[in-house]
Amino acid sequence: MKTGLILEGGGIRGAFTAGVTDVFIKEGIRFDYACGVSAGAGVLYNYIAGQENRAKQIFLCPREQSYYGFREAMRSGKFMNLNKLYGEMAYDDPAFDFETFFASETEVETVATNCITGKPEYLKDNGTVEGLFDAGRATGSLPFITGPYQIGDNYYMDGSVSDPVPIERAIEKGCDKIVVLSTKGDGMNPSNLKKYTPFMKIKYRKFKGFIEAVQVRIPLLLSQYEMMEQKEKEGSVMVFHPAGHWDVSHMEKDISKIEALYDEGVREANERLEELKAFLAE
């Protein structure tokens, strides 16, 4: 049996996911395949490296040290500086454990949207630090906030546009049991980039594929949620998601809210730990 792990995007709402994966680290729960989407990639990296609490510290770091926000915009000219997140912050105390990450037997991918084709691409680190950083920056690059990220001749942006919950990718990879870490609470409306289309057509006019992908993102996401629910009923998928904390935004600055969402992830994982172990053992 092959197991898979999917980490949905959601910006700072990924604090919930960080709470869940910290319990996984503590309990020694590992997967054969894992895919991170947008902010989910950063949490995934720390999970694979086995560094409990490191993702939490990044989410809770003081605003003046953060990789996003107006202070960062004044410093670097970027409201969200992914070169800092996947760069200098990797060497902050505690430094990212590259050795453990690259020694992991888990196959790790991030999903990014090719700006020309509008299709998802599944990026790997290729065993190098720069490859690892490239994959994280590509999946996390947002329209207007960061702009596209270039790797070779290709330009990429937010992976959640073209494959927000890559269950089908995990199935293609041969996974029989898939755990999905979602950042959406029951009844939450997904963010809709479609309303920014007129501005995208001006700023990103050469990226027609990306703009077209934005138009169908919500129907795609809803269909993936339906698939997720159906496969959960069938017993091949297990989903963790926050029950509350709808007031935590993708760019949340309130540390107390972020910490509460993290704590919910820890609590949810601990409460369902035996259920998870049984699910993966079936």
C-alpha cells in the first residue's frame, strides 16, 4: 500500500496545517508521497525535515521580521518576499535541516501553475537547495503580490489556481490512502481571483493561459472538494480541516488568531490520531 499526503494552500491559514504536521512529526507518521500547494509547500518542507515547531515559528514570527507585510514592502519593495522565505530565513535559528530533508524517502512535489499554458506542473527539488527554493517560490507566487516566478524559460504562479487539491495527482502516483490537510472550514467560501481579471488582462496580458485558469478555478476547486468528500466516504481519503477560525485571513497579522488556529490543528490531529493510524494501516 502506498500513502500520500496533500497540503492545501491558504496563506497564513496554513498555521492549522502546521499544527497537524507537528503532531505527525512527534508521532513518527510518514508518507510515501507528499504534495504541497502554495503556502502548504513551506509547511511540507518543515514536516519532511522533521522539524517540529519550525513552521509554527515562521507563522508567529514578529511582523518586523516577517517575509510579508508593509514593513517588508518598505525594505525589499515586495509585499511578500518569497526570496526571503525560501532563502535567508532558511538559515535563521533554527536553521532548516537540509540534510534530513534530502535524506527523506518521501517523494516530494509542489504544484505550480505554468503562466503560459495555465496547466499545473509538479516540481521537485532535484536534490539541490536552489531546486528546493525554486519549487517553493513557484507554487507560492501570487498575482500582484509577488508576480510570476521564473525557472529557466518558464514562468509560474500560484499552484492553487490550476490544481488546488491534487488528489488526482496522488492517485496517478499510485497512492491507495491519501491524507488531505485542508485550510478551509465547513461553509467557507473560497477566495475568487476571477474578480481581478480586468487588471490581470492588463498586467499579465502575455500570460493568457494563467488568466484562463483563473476563470475556472472555483468550479475546479468545488469539483475537487466533491471528489475529496466522495473518496472519504469510500475510505481512501482522510481529511483534516479547521472547524472554526474563519476570521483568520490569508495575510493575517494578529498573532493570537494565528496561534489559536495552530492550536486547533494540534488538537484535531491528537484527537484523531488513532483514527489516522488505523486508516493508514488498513
